[in-house]
Amino acid sequence: MTCHTMAERLIQASRQRRAKTMTAAAGLAGQAAVPLLLCALLAPSGAYVLDDSDGLGREFDGIGAVSGGGATSRLLVNYPEPYRSEILDYLFKPNFGASLHILKVEIGGDGQTTDGTEPSHMHYALDENYFRGYEWWLMKEAKKRNPNITLIGLPWSFPGWLGKGFNWPYVNLQLTAYYIVTWIVGSKHYHDLDIDYIGIWNERAFDINYIKVLRRMLNHQGLQHVKIIASDNLWEPISASMLLDPELLKVIDVIGAHYPGTLTVKDARLTKKKLWSSEDFSTVNGDVGAGCWGRILNQNYINGYMTSTIAWNLVASYYQQLPYGRCGLMTAQEPWSGHYVVEAPIWVSAHTTQFTQPGWYYLKTVGHLERGGSYVALTDGLGNLTIIVETMLLDSGGSFTLELQEDELFTLTTLTSGRKGSFPSPPKSQRFPSVYEDNFNIDYPFFSEAPNFADQTGVFEYYVNMEDPGDHRFTLRQVLNQRPITWAADAFNTISVIGDYTWSNLTIKCDVYIETPEKGGVFIAGRVNKGGILIRSARGIFFWIFANGTYRVTGDLAGWIIYSLGHADVTAKKWYTLTLTLNGRSSSGKLNGKTLWKNISVNFPGNGWAAIGTHSFEFAQFDNFHVEASH
């Protein structure tokens, strides 16, 4: 429907209701004259005038979402086709679903960063691998659908070697800058991905000299086009620091704040830099969450002059019982069934993304509705106009003659390209299989991590065991022997969880291989009840064996609650088979098929995931994982 036709209908409605009109005008691009667009919207409380006679507002930079911070897209990569491609279309395909303009990804740093760990491209100083994890794959899929999508990289944690013994990434500024630049160069060299923006350290301290060093190193590598966002935390102290330091002001292109509540501060505005809400949302993706997202998208600009808003997170593709379950724009947490849900935030995003593009401009005359809600208008300067009205905070009883009631979102536009994309319904939801096994026998894996294992501390990767060309040639190996520079409270043990959180009665069987003599140790576990940033306090039933010839049964990951301990005929550099059986309040364990302990009573927790892991940050291998469970 054209704007003129809409105007005629609304003017006719205005006569019937004897209400005042709201007029919208846009159309000047610099000095070029273009056709004037007029639309009439009605508001019972009076007229709202949109006008470009005083020039245009700020340039719009786009709407986006974050994959990472951390491991939020973990399960997506395991989805079978065509469902995986359908999910990606809903997120990135222009004029179809969310039609995102921006994709921001975590630069994996081996540490726990909310819902899991994402692997670094450099576990160690002399180690480089640009095929770990799934963020490069995701960026390529996004770019395949929208070649113009903006790509952003940001570190949360860092590999331990950068800290040289300290839990701090700024010990050697050049080394950390080199590490980040290698990720950008590797993205281009191995994946033909041009990173547009780079951040400093998510929601943690910034170092002024590091930012300057990073800019110089980027320039030296011919990466002048890569712009810097800082500080991905609060508006201050970065804004004041920029005003006091001309060089810092020059090298930072965008001030990014997290969860600004639609407000900015005076210092940020005084810098004259672009202002972004570089992380926002973090809300369960039901109707209420979608309403919050709709309000944010309008009011971040109206109240705070923010020209980009980026949602955490892109897609809720991690076990729902991890922290912030279902806080993605859509939900895809069942790769074993293929089931996914296109949640309301996808369509709320579309109200803006499908009818605007980065490079459009806001009109200056945007604002709040008298009875709650807000309106923005944007133009491409070539005669196209989009008006987005939200009534998420509308006072009861308020309405427009467009029949907008409270908690609604409406877009008026001259564009005709938008549509509500759809696919046939995905498969029905199913529980994680009650019988599950993985022998990790993949010669050339497409992804470095085994399906459905969700690393919570440490990094578990496919491994070719050259020392054992026989039954254990292909294994899953925990590859960190040093604690990363943490972003969250990582556990002192490494652990990867898998399965159905409702599992109660189950038998877990796994072959294990301790690589560290004397001090090494590994475990299998059931009923693990916590993960993500809460992993340190995880409870469950943990069956440990150690290279010093002992075993232990504990009620928690940290090892404080000891149910049993004793001698076990175990040493390093040898394969063993562990079996853990949980049935009601009774538990038992076997070593190489022989009962090592039994009839240990466990009252808590009553359910949780299965898990594997190591006693510390140490190399260890796992093979022939098998679980049989009931709820």
C-alpha cells in the first residue's frame, strides 16, 4: 500500500472521528529535491508532526544480534538440513524474517562466558587454528544471505598464555593486540570474511594505551577499514576519557554501551561519535520480551540518540536450563528432533529491519506519544519513508485511528519489499534421546566439537591419537593445560555437559585416558544441576579416578562433598572404562566392568545432565561415550 493511499484512508477516518491529524514529511537528501511524502496518522490527544525542514537526524547504523558470550549458538550447528538453513533464513535473509543488519560474534577465548566456553584460535602462543568453533561458519552463512551485513568481533575471555601468569589481558599490550589482529587477518585469509568493527573486552576494564596500540597494529596490517568500538560496558568512564585524550578520541569510532535503558550521558554526546547500544535485550523471547525489544528499538534513538541496537542473543541454541535460557530472538535447542520456534522478537525486529537499511537517516521530529509509546521515522533521502509506532507502554484506553491498541507495533512505509517469510512447520518437539552414544570416529570433522556436548569450563575437541592407532585413534580431548584469562567464575575443573536436564535414573559409560602422571584425574558424572556462569557450584554425582591410584565419589564438581574414596588400580597413559549407575537414591560405579563402589546413597540433586571432565586444566581423552537414561 502506498503512503498516499494510506493517507487518503486516514484522512477519511479523521473526518469520521473529528480527530486531529499527524502529518509526516520526508524527502530532502542534502540539497537534492525529491518528491515530498505526506502521510496522515491520527491520535485522539492531538497532532504529531514529522518534518525534515530543519534537516535530518543521525544516520541509522542497523539492528543486529550477538552470537557468543557465550556458546549461545552451540546447538545450532548440529541441526539437520533443511531446518538449519531455515533457521538461518529467519535470522539473516533480507525481507524474510528478522533480516538482521549486524552480526556480532564472540572471539573465542577458551573461558566460560555465560552459557559455555568458545574455543580460541590460539590456545597457545605457537598454536593457530582458524577452524575451531562455529562463529566463522555462522558469519559465512549470514554473509551468504546478506552480503551487506556488518560483522563485529569482541573478546570475552582470553587464552591463559596472554596473561603470563596474571588473570589480565593487558600485561603485554602488543601481544594481546597481535592476538586480536590474527583473528581478523585469519577471518579474511581462511574464510574471506571482512570484519568491520572490533571491540576491546566485553563488560570489563579497558586500557587506553591498549586501544591505541590496537589501532596502530590494525593500520600496520593494512586494516584501516576495521573500526574500533569501546568499551562495550557503560558510557563512562570511556566517554570522559575520550574527551580528555585527543588521540583516544580519534582512534575510537563508536561508543558502545550495554543495557543503557534507552538513555545516554552528556559526555558521550559531546564526543560527537556514533552511539550504539552494543548489547541489549537479554529477555525471554515470549510476547513480553518481544514487547520490550520493540520499545528498545524505538526509544534507544528517541531518548539516547543510539543509532544501532544489538540483541543478546541471536538464537537460543543452548540447553534451556543454562543461565538466561530462551533469551534469543528465536529458539533452536533441539537438533536431535529438528524442532525450532520462530519467536515474536523475530517479527518485532522485522518491523524495523525490513523497512530501513543502514545509511538511512532518522528524522529529527521523533518522540513519545502522549499516552505512552513512541514513534520514529526514517528516510533514505530518495523519497522513501518508514514510520514505526510502538505502544508497549501505552496508558490503558489510548488508541490510534489505525486501531493500534496497547502492546502493538505498526510500521508505515513506502517500501513494498517486506514480507513475513515462512517455511513448512518444523518437526515436533522431542526429548533428548534416552539412549545416546558417540565414539568420536570422524576423520575430518567439519566442526571441532562433538555434537550436543556443551563445554562449561575447558575445551573438548575432536582429536587424532597418534599414539594409539587401534580402538582409540579418534577421541575427544580436553585441550587446555592452563586456566584462561577468565570473564566469569570458571570452575577449577574442566567439564562438558550433555543430555536431558530431567534425567534421573541413568547409566553412563565412557572410556577415559589420563595424560598427566601422578597429578592427573578425570571424571564422569550424572544429575549435574548447574552450568554456565554458575558452573563452580554445580552439584551432581561425580565419579573420579586419579593417576595416583585412587578414586573418589563426590556430590559436587568442586569436590567438597565426598561420598566415598579409596584405592583404584589406575595410572596415567592407559585407557580405562568407567561406568556410573544412578537409580533413585542409590549409586554405584565400575572400573573396567568390575564394581569399584556401590550402594552409596545420594539424595540431591534428583535430576540433571550427564558430564565428562578433568580434575584440573590438563590434557585428557574420552572415547565411546554411552548413556542410557530415564526421567
